[in-house]
Amino acid sequence: MTVTQAPRVVTAHFGLDRSWTLQSYLAHGGYQGLRKALGMGPEEVHQVVLAASLLGRGGAGFDAGRKWGMLRKAKPVYLVVNGDESEPATFKDHALMEADPHQLIEGALICAYAIGADQVFIYVRGEMALAQERVQAALNEAYEHGAVGRDIFGSGFSVDIVVHPGAGAYICGDETALLESLEGKRGYPRIKPPYYPAVIGLYGAPTVVNNVETLSNLPWVLLNGADAFCALGEGTSRGTKILALSGRVQRPGNYEVEFAKLTFRELIYDRSLGGGVRDGKALKAFIPGGVSSPWFGPDQLDITLANSAIAQAGSMAGSGAVTVMDEDTCAVRAAWRISRFYHRESCGQCTPCREGSGWVEKIMRRLEDGHGREADLDLVLDVCDNISPGLVWPPAQTTICPLGPSIPPSVASSIRMFRDEYLAHIREGGCPFPPDRLREHARA
Amino acid sequence: MARLTPENLTRAHELIALYPLRRSAMLPLLHLVQEQDGYLSPEGIEHVAELLGLEPAEVRGTASFYDMFHLEPVGKYVVAVCTNIACMLAGAYELLEHIEQSLGVPPGGTTPDGTFTLEEAECLALCGNAPCLTVNWRFFGDMDRGAWDSLAEDLRAGRLEAEVPPHGALCRVRRSVGLMAKPPVGPGPAGRPVPARGGGAEVELANSKTTSAVSSTVLEHNEEGA
């Protein structure tokens, strides 16, 4: 089994000694992409990014260059960096901000220059205290270095960056909820269309919201060119992608791989990547793109990790979070835990999501505890159908944001794939699986 | 428990000066109050409201939306154990059960001596080192029963004061400069009012009550920056 040995675009500095410092960053070519960008016109930089076909790495996969091109022509213009990574089992932006904050700052500056931003805000998830400290410390260094602030590197371009802490709310990862939060309000998503942030964003001004990983690609793209970036990946999925592998694999972690070249089998089983299912167990199912996505089974291991291939198979690549369940994993319990998450995180604006998430969790819980009835399977699917009519993929939406329609996929796929297990819970009056199996680590 | 100290008030003004509109400093100021008092005291909330030109109820109503803000006093160490999917698959509920027994309180509870508050958390984004937990938002991965026992012992003995600051302290790195490029730029006369709860500006304008609230927000440009 071979895995493509692509250059590391965004994780190149991981593992270097004090990789988060300016000293380390400069020693490895830091801020050269920004210098190059400043020597070009803003529109020229935009063209490079358009040519690179850089898809947003936050989950929705929207082309970053096109997003910039949709900005309403008005002043002021804001750039908001979405570092509010909270999608369960996604942990790539967390790592990027802690290990390489300068790369993010440089990427944000390149974008700010291209779109003519008047101010940049980096919204860092509240719980990530170390990431906040690293990004703030890096920003202080960048100011001193002349990379941000007035007349950057003598180019005449000036812009300020402000690091902004979140305060614990999954929903703020939605870009419009994030803007509300940045305006000092509850993180309630805004209705869109018609107004996307590019038209009415922060304070009603045109705003670009880009994900941390997306912007972290820019220094490399500017330095090496769109052609080099497009030489990696395939189709519309160009460059590399960090895959966050978790669950019952030997080697969970973040792996940067060439986009659209790897199958799930390679990711999970290759010795340089996941290293196979833990303790030699058989694979039962896996979540291909974050907990909002429908599950895949062992027969889908050979699907390529590309946005289009995964979409064709009825799920999504999402944020690149792959979670593995083994033969001892209780599918009911896994689906219940995911439904519990949505119940806790629903912002409460829309009835189908606010009420539906609670009902789904309640029914799932009683099924897992062995107090369910067979009719509950139809009942929970009916509630899901009320949240997202038809239970189709991509899901139909009855709510302001995609959180509501994200509730049914895990429940529906677990029932579709593991109906027998549900019935066993009902028959035996309890969960037939062992508990979570906490592994005691050998410590020195 | 009180209003912001003179030093923290200076920090508050520095934070407010970073934003085009005052209200944007809401979360940073609330974190500041929580850093000072360990939770959001009523006096602290009132002080933030004064600084932002809002009613205390608006500040409290915003704060209550966010999980990290505590409206009641909590222990010296807030232990948040992730039980979401990746950690659950690595035994998070067994770990949580062990910690509950070790502390003698369920999630949401505070030990009688005020040392620990236990919380069951959603995904904390450290899934490569599941199961994980945070203490005052400092991360500890690859946890098991033994690791928790020694961590709790270290915390009780005060051996981790440097790694784990008191509850509420979030970013210990202060911004070294104010804004350099230009004063913060607000939406200005050409900018449209900000839709408060979704929808476009037109929707807002149709509602006179909301409109006055919106325009007062827009007018309230940050004086320091103007």
C-alpha cells in the first residue's frame, strides 16, 4: 500500500523546536509569501488564489477566491478568521493555531491585502487558551517585525489584526453566528440568503469569513504559485487537506495528505497513518466528515477522500474529521451521544431544531438504556423527518442554519445500518455492548 | 466580588479601543470580569454594562448564552471532561465516573472545599489524545484513572500553579500595541444597520422598535477611536 508523499503545505513546521515563535518561523521562510504578495497588486493576488481553486477548509468547502470576489463594493471591508473549531472530532485548527500561529497571521494578511480589508479579527474558540496565547504572542511579534500594522514591510499597505476570544458555543462556528458573537451578542445565526457576509457581514459591512486552515494555505500558495498547488489533488479538490483521524484506530491524529488521492482504507489502515483498527478488531463503521455526516460501512472503505466522491456516495467530506468505530462499539450509543451534542448546542431560534433535538435525544437515550419499543425506531425517524423533511442527502433545511439538518444523519444511518442492534437493545432490555473500555496507559 | 479594579479598568478601555463598535468588546470584557472574580458577579456585569452603554440585563442575557461564563461562583479548578464521540470511544464515560467518585460530586457540582467544579464538556478538539479534559481550559490528553489521580494530587498540592492559572484567566499574553494602521472603522453613514436576529436590513426597518435600538448601536461609535 502506498501513500502519496505530497509536500506538507500547512503542517510543514509541526514538530519544529518552538515552531510558534517568530524566530523559528523566519528561519523557515516565514513572511516571504506576504512579501511576495505585497509586491503584486491586490487583484493579482486574488487571481492567484482563484487559480489555485482553494476550497474552504471549514466544512462547507466553498471556493475561497470566489468568496472574496463576492464582496459588495463598499467600505469598510472586514476579514474575520474563523478559529472557532468545535465540530466534534475535528481538531486541526486547534493544532494549526498552537503550532504555527505566524502562518495563520501571514495568511490572514495576504487575504486582507487582496480584499482591501480595513481590519482583521481572528476569532479563536474560547476554550483554546493556549491557542489564544500563542496567536496573541505571535501577533505581538509580528507587529514588532513590521509585518502587521502601519505600512507593512514598507509597502504602504496598513491593516490591524485583533485576536478575539469566543466563550463556548458550538453554533458560533457558523459564520453568521460568529459575526453576531463578534458584535457582542448571543451567537444566533442570521437568515441567509439573501444576505451573505460578503454583502452584509460584520456591522452590516462586506465581510470575508475564512477558516484557519484555509488561510494557512496562502503563504505556500503565494510562494509556490497556483500551478504547484493545483498539481496536488484532483478535480475541484486541490492542494492538501488535514484529516483529523479519531476513534478506535491505533494512531489517531492530524494527517496532512494530498487532497483526493487517498481512500478511507489507506487513511485508516496505512502504517504511516491510522495504523489499523485498535487491538486488531474489525471495523464496524466510520464517520467520514464530522458528526453531521451520514456514516459509512466497511464496504465503503475504498471511496476516495475527495469532496465529490464522498458526496456521490451520499455523505460529505466536511471538515475532514474521520471517526472510526470498531466491532465492539455500540452504534446506538454512538448515535445517541451525537444527538445529545446537538440538543445541548442548539441555539434555540428555530422550533424544529430546538424541540426536535430534545425529542431525538430522549428517544435515543431510552433505546440505548433498553427502555425503548420497536415503534420508537419509526418515531425517532419521524421526528428527524420533521427537522429535515425526506431525510435525503444533502439534507433539506427547515431552520436558519445547518445545525438542525445535521441532527438526523447519524440517527438515520445507524438505524439503517444497524437495525438489529437497536432490536437487541429492546429485546435484552439494555445495551449488549461493553462500556467504553478506558485504556489504562502505561506511564513512566 | 466587585467592579473592575483600576488596573482592569485600564485593560477594559484598551480592549474597547480595538473595536469599531463598543459592544464588540462584550466577550473580552466578560472574560476580564471572570478572570478577576472567578465568575461573573452581578457587580461585574453591571460594570461591563456601564462600559458598553447597555442595560445589565442585556449583558447578562448575552453571557448566559455562552458555556464558559459562570453566573454563580465555581471552584478554584473547573474540570471539564469531554464525553463527545471521539473521547467516548476512548472511555470518557468511565473516566468521568471515576472522577465523579474521586471528587464526590456529579457534573455541575463543586466540592465542599471549593477546590473543584466538575463539568461534562462537549468536544474540546483534542481528539488525537482522547480521552481528554481541561482544567481551567488547560488541556490534558491521553487521560486514564491513574493520570487523573496524579493530576488531582498535583493540583491540590499546588504543583501546577504555573501551568494552570486560577479559573477565569484565559489568555495570559497581553496585546503589546494598540491599533497602528488607523482608528477602528465602523460601518459609517453609508453602512447599513446590523440585522439583530437574522434577516435583512429591510426586515429590521419595518419594526420601529428594533430600528431605534439598531440605530443607537450604530451611532455609538467608539469615541477613543473616532
